[in-house]
Amino acid sequence: MNTPVDTYVTANGLQLHLRDWGGPANGRAPVLMLHGLASNARIWDWVAPLLAQSVRVVALDQRSHGLSQPPADFDFSFDAICSDMRDVISALGFERPALVGHSWGANAVVEFATRHPEALSGAVMVDGGMAPMSKRLTWEEAKSQLAPPRLAGTPLRRFREMVKGFTGELDSEALWQIILGNFEILPDDTIRPHLPFDSHMKILRALWEQNVEQLFSQVKCPALFLPCIPPQSAGEGDMQYLQSKREGAAQAQRLMPQARVEWLTDSIHDVPLQRPERVAALIGEFVNRL
């Protein structure tokens, strides 16, 4: 099993952190993996080493996430994110990689694929990039329902107990380290998110304003959507989100004849942590066909 090398590249004047999982240079498209909004590159820690057995794999900490530098101008627009990706791809020397994104990262992949269609061999969207947020939520509802908890100043020990209550049967030391990738631990043993609250809300606004369905017809490369169907016990909000994904899937398949949709049943949003083998297998199968 591959062990990642932590390294940095410069993109848009920012030092962006990469977890480079290596993998064979065998003529197949290399893979660049993007995390979601309240996440970091380590969400791919259980998927990437499986993929790296057959293809080159690198996971990126996006600006102000994980170990990557925050932008001085607080620009988290898709313009800035796509420019970061372009510079990272160039710095890595990747020729026509496959982009894989989870959640917000999936929306960024769709956006990049429309702006630089010649630059990609393929695009994979994991439970994201399929449904416009503004079709199901007003901005006031989005702010109320999707704003992150204000965790800055929370004692580390207390946060650990909060995490145990949230992760349930998935709880492990390895998962705890992945989650800690979102935070700085201060000398007084409290935590501070790498992505400040106000920056999180800027990204949320950009997501709310993006009508991803209008972009589908502009995506020309092969594409794979991996939306999740939540467990039966999911709440009303999750089921409303599922319905919006079903509508988005129908639109994607109508406007993107080169796209495939593979539903992941009984799967939580953070499916790379819940079902890494299944996610890696589907992505690997897709990449190997490019």
C-alpha cells in the first residue's frame, strides 16, 4: 500500500499542500482529488492508496483548507478555485488528468471542466456537482441550515467527545486524524478551524449562486457522477436533497450523453470515509477506461 508524500506547490501566489500518493506512470490519466467545503485532502486517505495501485494519485488541500495557505484577498470564487487547479495541474506536470471532487469539490470539477474542456481526460463527481442549491433553498435557508458550527476556542478534549457522538460506528483513531486535518491545535489545547467562519460562508454563497445544471451541456469530457442515497433513517432535509439529486441526475443524463450516474445506496455524504473500497473501485474503473 502506498504511503503519501506531503509536498507544496505555488498556485496564484499561494502555497498549496498536496498529499502525493504516487502510483505507476503507465499511460493512464493521473488523478487529482478535491475535497469538500468542511473538509481537507485527508478525506481521500482511504480511497487514494487503493487507486494508487493502478494510477498516479494526488490529493489537494484547497486554499485555506488543511495545510494550504489562505488567500489575503479572501477570494473563494469559482474563478479563484479553477485558477488554483489550473496552476496545480501545471506544477505537477499532469497532462489531461482526471479530476475527482467530493461535495463542493465536485462542483469545482464541473466548473473547471466547462472552463478548460481540453485540459481533462475525465471528471468524477462524488455526491456533489449535480443539484443547484438555490433550487431547494433560499439564501436565508442555506445560511441557517448549512452554516458551520462555531468551533474556534473549543477544548480539544471536548471536541473529541463531540466527534465520537457524530461518527458512531465509524469512529477510530485514523478517522480522528483525518478530522483534525481541518483544525489548528493551539498551545492552550483548544482548536481553531483552518477555514474561518466568514470564509466558509463565502464559499457557501458561491455554491448557492452556481447553477450547475446550466453547465452540464458545456462539459465535453467523459464524466461519472456518484451520488449517495442516504440510509432509511435519514432526516427530511436529507431526503429533500436526494430528490434534488434525482432531478439533477435526469438533467445531467439528458445534457451529457457521455456521463454515467452510479447511485451509492445506503451511503452517507462522506462516503469516501464510509465505503472507500467501493468509491475507489468505481473511480478506478472509470479512469482505466479513459
